[in-house]
Amino acid sequence: MSGFEYYGFQKIGRPLSQEEIKEVGSLSSRGLVTPHSARFLYNYGSFKHDSKTVLLDYFDVFVFVSSYGTKKISFKLPSHLVDLINHSLNHSPSGDHLSNHSRIPFYKFGGVIEISHHKEHTVIMYEFEEEGTWQEEDEIDSVIAMLASLRQDLLTGDTRILYLTWIAASERGVAIPFEKIVVPNNLKALTPAMEVFCSFFGIQQSSVDLHAAKNPRNSDNNRNNDDSYSIEKLSSEEKDYFLIRFLRDEPDTLAEMKLKMMNKKV
């Protein structure tokens, strides 16, 4: 199919308002907009608006796929939570296992992972070019359905998805400086969403296993310990703060609470 382009956006948490649905719908006659998503399909032509601007203004996740082989995934994260993530990784109770080079900014690599800052938000974008490969519409929809989980992983300091992207780039001949990054824990125990991500970008299981073997903490049965998220680590004031945020249905409250509890382990 000549010139096929797919632009998919997803809203996580609080839905779009009716006014926002109208605004997004007015961007193109090729759109299908719901309170939690928008999809624009083109067989000829392309989306006439900047996708990053639409992501920043209305959504949390963006996916682009073209028949020419381009694949992109972007996550919008609150910048103050990214700062908390970096603090958590720098002061991990695992000691020397996690160094400063495990922070999210160190995964930035031109043409592979782009990280940009926009006032209150940080956008992390993954991009690959694979000529002649693309998914059907329903396959891309299934990828988008899993992305909320991957965004949540990032918001709780799980850098596996970033490391997997570096693996994907290295499989395509890109000279990745793996020596600057610590291999994440649980790389052999990927979540279903991470497995979909690997399939989407064609990451080989053999490559994942090879890198996982570099970290002795990795095993098939080794998964994150949820004890690190004990509510008892929070003060009474912090518990009240998060309870109010939950009652107000404020976005990313759970991620922020988990990061606070992780930092309490220090």
C-alpha cells in the first residue's frame, strides 16, 4: 500500500473533555477520536500538524508507523517525576549496582532515543527505520493498548524499556556505548507489554539474553520486589497528600507515590 501512515495517540488517566475531543477532531477529517485516544490514517498525504505538539497538548503516548518502515513511539512524562526517577536510581539500595549512568538522561542517543524538555513535561521518543516493514492497523492498535503499562514502568524508575531500545539499535548496526550503562535487573523477566515492544521493534530474544547475562542479578524468576513500595515508609502528611490526590483523580499519582516510597529506602 503506497504512502500508508498511521498516527495514534493515547490519553492515560483523566479522559479528554468534550471540548478537547472537538479540538482534536478538527485537526483532520481522517481522525477517529475518543475520550482516551485519537487515530489518524492516511493512504495518501500525511498529518498536517506537529505530532509532538498534539502529544504535549492533549495526550500521553504517541505511535507512528509508515509503509516506508518508520516506527516511532513517544511518551510524555511529568518532568518533576523524571527528576524523582533519576534521584531514585542514583540512590538505589542496591548500592554500587546502580551508578549515575543508570539515569534516564544517559540513554539519550541521537537517532535512537531522543529526550526533550518542554516546560512541565519531558518527552522520550524511540525511532527506527526499517524499509519495507510495517504492521496492519489492528496490530498497531494492539501495540498502543500496551503502552500505558510501559509508561507506568518508566514512571516507577524501570529503565528496561530504554535498555531494550539500545539493544534494538545495536542489532541494526548502531555502535551503542553499552559500557556506560548498567544492565537493568529483571531483563530476563520481561512484562507482556515489554514483549510486545520487542516484537514491534524486532528485538531478538537471543540479544536480550546475551545482555541479561552480564548482570548476575538477572534470572528467569527474578522480578521486582513490591516490598519496596510499603505504605509505612510514608509520613502521615504524605499519606494525606496522596489520598487527596487520589480522590481528585489527579494523573500519575500512583507513580509519584511509588517513587516517594522508593526514595524512603535510602
